Amino acid sequence: MTLSAPGLRRTPDPARTPSAPPRRTGLPGLRRRIRKAGWSYAYLAPMAVLVLVFIVYPIFASLGYTFYRWNGIGSPTDFVGLANFREVLHDSIFWGAVEHTFVYAFVLVPVQLLIALMLALVLNNPRLRFRMFFRTVYFVPVVTSAAVVGVVMQLMLSNFGDAAGSLLSETGLTSRHIDWLGDPHTALAVIIGIGIWHTLGYNLVYFMAGLQTIPAELYEAARIDGAGPVHCFRSITLPMLRPVGVVIVVLAFIGSFQVFDLVQVLTGGGPYFATEVVNTYIYHLAFGGGSGSGAVQPDVGLASAASFLYGLLLIVFSAAQVLALRRLGRRRAGAAL
């Protein structure tokens, strides 16, 4: 401390003065931030309520049904414990449906993302004439119901599929007649092709949005330094698109694992379970019949058990996918340093 005149009065040394305790920014600060974003929460509330009522609640409600044999009428009374889980786990059709679902996803997503990225690069060119028209054309299938697309494609294959098969056999590309949706060897491939075309617009829009966030000055500087289009794509476009690309890949896989409408309308899971996916398997178990699961009577307990197991499988896969993408990003960042 120091002495000050008059009277040599002692004044506290600022360096030794205890600092005031920091203000608490806990719950009051949280409430203040919530009040500031009140309109945002108001806009999000309707969607949050719908998600809770139609997604979260059915998930937890169906968990109780997994322990019963129940046809969906009345109240479940036939308690079977874990028998439904054991039956689903020992069902070869269920694992075949899981395999078909993963084949659908792992073929559709890479091919679709590659096509979407190529189209986005072309349609993002400001010198391209009628680019808004082409953007609309590629996005129109997205706003069309998958069931409607399935019906139209089924009619087209019924009317023109024989002509296309005859043309392929006459040119020597195939040695036999092709029944596009009736042949177990081609039905799933046809569904994958239709799925690529139907949902291409989503990823196209995502990639175009990501491309438009890249500063044009980077390309101009690269061209001044003598870089060509390929070098600009590898050194500027791909690195700048990486954060957006990770989100696009995750969303694309999640969407592909939810395939149901196209399969149900086009083949119903047939022929001979060749296109049965997990969602059609669950549907046939819950409502009975169908060529995909072989169930004669509906069994909501079995369907709930299959749905719960598939949900766990997707959670594990999604977590592994996110962790792998993060680790890959860290390795690339470390290599760049």
C-alpha cells in the first residue's frame, strides 16, 4: 500500500486489492439468451411438437410392444418376453433385408453424390445459359411423391421394358430376355437406378449452395498463377467443399436407409425377397401378408422388435460414420500443417 498527503493517509495498493468475484453466468444468462431468441423458439415449436408426437413418442411406445404377441387389435396381453427379438435375429429374411438396404445405400450414395457434384459444377457456371431452367428440371423429381414415381416407372417398364430388353439382346449386350422388375438379378438394380434419379435434386442443391460460398477471388488468383481447371478443382473446390460434403454424405446415407415407397410400389419386396428392405419387412410384419416377410397374420410385436433392432444398427453405423469422417478430417488437417 502507499501513503498519500495530507495526513499520510494510507491508500490501498491496486495490485494487492482483491479482485471482485466474477459474476455468475449460469441460469440467469441462459434465460436471457432464451428471451432474446424467443421468436426463434416460437417458430421451432410446431415442428418440435410434431417430432415429439409422431417420432419420439412412437419410438418409446413401440418398445413396450416388443415383449408381446399382438396383432394390433385391442390391448396386448400375450407376454412373450424377448422371444420376438430372438425370432427376428434368427430370421434369414430379416438379415437379407438388412443386406439389401445396405447395398441400396452404398451403391446409391457414391454414384448420386458424384453425379450431383458434376452437375453442380456445370450449373453453377454463371456463363451457362438457361441454367435456372436446368436447375428446375433436375429438382422436379424431388418434389414428386415417391409412390407416384414408382407407379409411373412401373407402367413405363411394363410398356417399354420388353422393347428395351429386345434391343439389348439384338445388339448382343444380353443373352436372354430381361424382366426388369420380375427378375431377382435385376430388380434391385432397377430400384437403385430410379432412386438415384428421384433424390438427385437434394444433393445437387446442397452442392450448389456449397459452391456459391467459395470466394471467386480464390479462383481468380489461381488463374493468375497459371492454375488450370483441374488444379483449381483439387486445390480450391474440394478443400472448401469438405465441411459441407461431410454433412451431405451423412444426410445422404440417412435418407437412403429410409427407402420404402419405391420398393413397396415397384416390387413389394419381391420377387422371392430379392428387393426386400428393412422398412418393407417391418411393414409386412406389422400389417400382414406381403411377399417380403411371409407373414400371414399381422404381428406388431415382431415388427416393433425388428424396428428397434434396425434403429440400434443405424445408430451404431451413424456414430461410426461421423467418427470416421472426423478422424479423416483431423488427419488431413495435420498433413496440411
